[in-house]
Amino acid sequence: MPMSSESGAVSTAASRSAFRLALNVVYRWYAAGFFAFVVLLAMLEQLGLSRQWIGLIFLLATIALYAGIGIMSRTTDAAEYYVAGRRVPAVYNGMATGADWMSAASFIGLAGTLYLTGFNGLAFIMGWTGGYCLVAFLLAPYLRKFGQFTIPDFLGERYGGNLPRMLGVMAAILCSFTYVVAQIYGVGIITARLTGVAFELGIFLGLGGILLCSFLGGMRAVTWTQVTQYLVLIVAYLLPVVWLSVKQTGVPVPQVIYGYQLQKVSAREAELSLDPTEVQVREVFKQRSSDLTAKLLDPAAALTADRARATRALAELKASDAPLAEIYAADRALSALPKTPGAALTAWELAKAEADAKSKPLNGMPPHAQQFAGDPAGDAKAREEFDVSRRNFLALVFCLMVGTAALPHILIRYYTVPSVKEARQSVAWSLLFIVLLYLTAPALAVLVKYEVFTLVVGTPFNQLPEWITAWNKVDPTLLSAVDVNRDGILQLNELSIGGDIIMLAAPAIGGMPYVVSGLVAAGGLAAALSTADGLLLTIASALSHDVYYKMIDPNASTARRVTLSKVLLLVVALGAAYVASRKPADILFLVSAAFSFAASAFFPALTLGIFWKRATGVAASLGMVAGLGTTLVYMTLTQPWMRSLFGVTRPIELWWDIQPISAGIFGVPVGFAVIVLVSWVTRRPDTAVLDLVDHVRYPALKAPEQGQD
């Protein structure tokens, strides 16, 4: 027997080594082919290939590639479908996790957030990066040791009974669905930019790529597609930043040199704050805010007056045989008026908030290098503003760290490696691949801001760069430029740029060939698709494995379970696409909400389940409900979109001035407190559960690891 066991271990190691070598060959060929493909398109662009064709080729080629991997990886084997056969090497799992992690929020939204908020945006980088440290130290190796398929599966085995499992399924669906809506929203933006189709149609075109991958092969297909997608997205992210760095400084290492550009941006910010034409524009917006304030006192009467005024203006133009363009403009203005006083109230509140922001220096953005708002050495109001800003920064870092460590679609990736040792290594590789992007995003934000502040602001409207017109056509809410003071020159406060397009527009802002814009859009698409694949699979697996197989029909065949998972995946994907098409909120809020949901629902139950044997099933169930409930209640009371969704009309009252994006900071401690207190007053877990926890944390007490297959 010892000889046989040793021989089997050697055979398994040899098989894994051969598999890893084969993967190395495949992905080397893929990297070379990808490079040749981009070079070929660049040459064709120089020969006259249109931008529309370039965008379409990038879209079709990348989706065809991902779909091809999905088709080749199709499977009905449960272990392959749910955890890729537990044979993904650590370095490749690190790349897949990096792609799974670099969602539309990271790829599309992070640089934009840093552009709009400056130093405060670093909370996202600190929180997300720190979260992987928690994953490495607290969760990944221990979850792999338990050896289940899903996070609800772990909760069911650790705490016993179906209640913790069912609550885990519900929480996993909530945070994953919220997250996947944000990804599909990003897919719609990118596809619309690549092909010129409507945003809503772009969503469903991109959805086809998602389904062709995850639908056929589950985690097996998703894993190898995500490795492919990581290579696309990291090259797409780095290339325009390096280009901008060389263009502005002559140094091809933007992560090192962007501090010098930040000094120039700060100097330019001081100039723009005092510029007389900028002050003139801010006064226009200040007056606009004052007018809207008066309308909000009686929306019904104000709407009636506006409609009468617009109707009279249209009638006068028609009576005087005015040019058709003026008549059409007046007619559009009349049609654009809100239909009801309630709609007017909502529209005018949003318009007033925008006018208030634009009546401030720098378009309402804080100085890029300013650490927090306010002044710790100023008057009482300035000191309070500083304290609130710092408090929200730390709260967001906490929520993102803990949420990262509890996201089901990330934690499930560590079930796919061959052993506990490789689970630890996989986290390290994940962090390395993710840091490549996170060290680059702050540089990109500064370099783009330098371009906008120095080369775009002050340009005559008839000489504005083409990318402004192009993005305005995609979605005017993402980018618009309006000559408010009618001097024919673009001022900073006349330019509105949404954070979601900073990365996508970076190549055009830097004056790069359009093929690079296509590459960046393909990279953003890869980021959104890779995360959407993982999220949809998490939801479908939770429903088919944890609900159907574990709770309804334990005798269900493997084929039936996998087929059901595919059907559920299709239904969930279509539902998420419909919600995304309604544009419920911006990408950043949706993603941050998912983190707060995951943190408050899962983190206390997972960590206490691993490190405290006394934690009981009843306590874990109540802790998940209490933590997630607290987070949901706070968001419902304070977040504008959720308030409108649930019809909340009472005035917003922030707890300790914490913004709703960080709602998890209240749910997590509540979850911990409930689990600890209830555990002490309920019966101790069974001996089998105690032994299981001991074995997971101290394997030497029971048996050697032996690969933990």
C-alpha cells in the first residue's frame, strides 16, 4: 500500500506538470497571435480601414475567441462544471482571478473615479488590494481545505442544516446579481462605442459572448477564457498610459513619473480657480441653481408656467415664419419638459445638484492632490468637513477590504486549484496581476487630467477634438460640452465628463491611432465579460447545486444538475441584462453596493466559522440576516436610487455622516455581534463539526494533506 500510494502521488505530480507545460505552450501561441492581430489591424487602419470596421472586428474577433474556448471546454461533469476539475495551476488561477476581479468598475470606472475625486479615489485601490491580503490569510486556504463547490455549500457543511445554506444562497444571489448588472451595463457602453449601435442593443450583443462561454462549460470554460481575457485587458490598460507618459514626459514608466505631472496639474488647478472666464461660467450656474430652487418651491405651478412659455415661443416662431431649425428646436424644448409635477421635481432636483457642483471651482472636483476636504487647522466648519471626509474614506476602505474577502465569485476560484498550498500561491499571483493595474490607474487619471486641463480647456468650440463629439453621440450624460457663457471658448465648468469613459477615451485623448481605442474597448469588454461570467456562474451554481441538489433532490444525476444550472444561468443573464438596460445607477455605486452586501452577509459567518469552533448554525443564520438587513435598511434610507425604488420620502439622515456607498460598515459589526452573542446562548455544535474545524485549521491533528482533492 505505501508503494502504491507513493506511486499514485508521483503519477499525479507528473500529470499536473505535463498539464502545466501544455498550457504554457498554448498561451504562448495565443499571446503571439494576439500581438500579430493588433499589428495587422494597425496596418489596415493606415491603409484606410474605417473605424467602424475596426471596432466591429475587435468585437466579433474577441467574442468569437471566448465563445470558441467555451465550446471546446463544454462539459456535463459536475467537478469540471463547478470547480474546473480542481486542477488549475496557481499562476493560471491567479490570472483568471485577476480577470474575474478586474471588472468593468476596475477597468472602466477606477481611473475615472480617481480623475473626478483625486486622492479620495485611492480608497478603492487600498480597499481592494488589502482585501486580497485578508483572502490569503483568513479564507482561501481554509475554504480549499473544506473542499466544497460553493460558499453556501461551505456554510451548509460548517453550520449544519439547510437554513445557513439557504441564507447563503440568497445573499450570494443578491450581491452577485447587483454586481453583474454593473458588468452588463459596462458591456452596453463598450459595445455601443465599438459598433455604433444603441446602448440597449449593445447590452444584448455583449450578453451573447457571456452566455456562449459560461453556458456551455461552466467553471472549466470560464477559467480558460478568463486567462485569455486577462492578457487582453492588461495590455489594453497599460498601452495608452505608457503612450501618454512618453508623450508628456519622455519616460515610459508612468507609475514612477506621474508625480511630476501631478505638480503641473495642481498648478493648473490654481490658475483655473481664479480665471475670470471660469468665474463667469460659475456665476451662470449659480444663477441657474437659484432659479431651480425657486421652481422646487411649487413644482406644479412652475411646470405650468414653463409649458405655457414654451408653447407661446413655438407659436410665435411659427407665426413669424422662422427658420425650420429654430422651430424644431422650440418643439423639442416643449417635448422635453417633464410630463408631471412629480417628474419635474425629480428632474429639477438632479439639475440643481449639477448646477450646484458646476458653480464651484474645478467643476466641483476637489484639487487632485488634496487629501481630504476641509482643513484640520481651519475654523469649526472646515474641521468638521475634514473629519467627515476622512471618516468616509476609512469607512470605504474597510467595506471594500472586507467585501473583497467575502465575494462568492472570487472565493470560489480557490476551489479550482489542486491543493491548499496552491491556493495560497494562487492568492499571491492574483495580487501581483491585479497590482499591475492598480499601480497604473492613478497615473492614468493624472495624465488624462493634464491633457484635458492644458490642451482641451481653452480650445474654441469649433476646434474641439473629435473624441468629444464621438462620445457625446454615444451618451450625452457621459460627456457633453455646452458654451454656457457664449464666448466660443470651452471652459472647464462647461465640460461634463463621466468617470466611466476616462479609460475608454484615453487613447483618443492622447492622440493614438484608433486601433488602440478598439483595443482598449476590447480590454474593457474582456474585463466586464470575465467578471460577468464568474458572477452568473456563481448564481446558477448556488441555485442548482445548493438549492436543487442539496435541498430538493439529493439523488439528481450529474447531467440533470448541470443542465439545470445552464437553464438558470440563461434566465439570470436575461434578467440582469433587462435591469442594466434601465440604467438603475452608475457602475461605481452598483459595485460598491455588492461589496457591502457581501461583507455584511458573509464575512462574519465565514471567518468565525473557520476560526471559532463555538459558532453555531442558528447564530450564523441570525448574524447573516442582521448584518445584511442593517446594510439594506441604511442604503434604502439614504441612497437616492434605492429611495426612489422603495418610495422613501422622509429626509435623508446619515449615520455619523457615512455615505450609503459604505453601508457595510454598519452591517459587518452587527453580524459579528449577533453571531457571537447568540452562539453563547445556543447549544454547542456537534462533535463532527468541531472535529472538521480542527482538521481544517490543524491538519496535522488528523491526516496529511495528500493534495486535498
